[in-house]
Amino acid sequence: MVARPLKCNLTTKQGSKEFRQLSGLKRHMRSYTCKRPLRCGKCSKQFSWLCNLKRHMRTHTGERPYKCDKCSKQFSDQGNMKSHMRTHTDEKPFKCEECGNQFSRMYHLKSHIRTHTGEKPYKCEECSKQFSVLGGLKIHMRTHTGEKPYKCDECSKQFSVLGNLKIHMRTHTGEKPYRCDECSKQFNVRSGGRQFSRLDNLKSHVMTHTGEKPYQCKECSRSFRTSGNLRRHMRTHATRVKPYLCEECSKT
């Protein structure tokens, strides 16, 4: 006699799902009831599925059983390894319907779509600044905490962003990967922030050829190549701020 299949009473678009064993039906029902009877012994986090608990436990044990055949990089989750493999195959299956940009991971596509929608779901509790990606919020939080987790092995200088450490390392190695098409002068920064000298900045240098001055004074309409030059110029206006004092004659 063939056992009657066990049916889920909560229908889906495909109809009622059926199971041969009661345990399978119970596991499936947890996805609707939100019951999470499986608890992590390390941090008390709860899960509906044993496979999810096992995957989570690797965050505590450091186990990485999935290995990339191309570069030997290891992963704790098979899905992450599959996503990584696309960096070797250059496969980008996730496409933005707005602009046609393609991505290797769904997460990257979702983050990109926010550049179209303007959505910024991650908010700083200190200053209420909002971000479109969680990583942006985490980096921003270091401006409040002062945390600088990336340290230069050569001079012990520390940075809050890994990318800034990589750029800084070029001051030790002498690497200058960005070349000016006009005069062939080379630079170690394509377009740096305040932490990098404009002398190291290709974008600022190119303006010496084009004559572009994108930073304009609202008081007198004078324009400047860099934001730093504009800030210095602004001190000459109404407030007459002169922050630098000569210790010899007290002239500002």
C-alpha cells in the first residue's frame, strides 16, 4: 500500500506542496510559522533549519570547507564560493533594468539600484546621516569612534578605510599607476580626498591642462581648481578669518 503524501495546507502559486515524511512537512511549516527551535550554543541565535544552523556555526569555528579550484580561496558557505567563481569566469547574471549595468552578485545589484531610487536605508544613530549600503555606514561610523583598523607595516600610520591604506603604500613603493595623457606625468591617486595631497592627484593635475576650475566662491564668483584653495580664499571675505598667527610678530 502506497502511503498518502502529506500536504501543506498553506497554498502557493504552484499549489499545495506535498511531503513523504512528517519531518519534512514540519520543517517546511516553520517557514510560515516563524518557529525557530534550533539555537546556536555560542550566541543563542535561532534558526528554523539545521543546515542554516550548521552554516552559522562556521562563523564561530572559522571552518571553510568550500575551496575555489582556481585560486584556492576558501569559503564557509557554498553560495559564497559560487559567487566568487564568477570573478574568474567574468559571469555577471544580474542586470539592472534601468541602465543595463551587470553584476556578479544579487547583493551588488540591489545596492546599485539604490543609486536610481535614492533609497538610503542605513542611518547613523550619531548624526542621522544615511547610506545606501551597510558598508558605507560602517566606514562612516569610524569618523565617530576614531577607529582606524588598517595599519601600514612600514611606518605604522593607520587608516579607517582599506583603500586609503593601499594608496598610502604607494608612497613607500614608489608606484604611480595613473598617467596624464597630456604630459605623461604619473600619479599615485586618480582622484583623492583631503587625506591625499593634490600633488599626488591625477584629477587635479589634469585641470592644469584643461583650465577647469569647478569650485566657485559664492561671494565673488572667483573659481578654483581644488576645494582646499576655495576654503582658503573664503577666509578673505566678510568674516576676515585669519587662523594662522606668526609667533614672532603676532601678525595673522
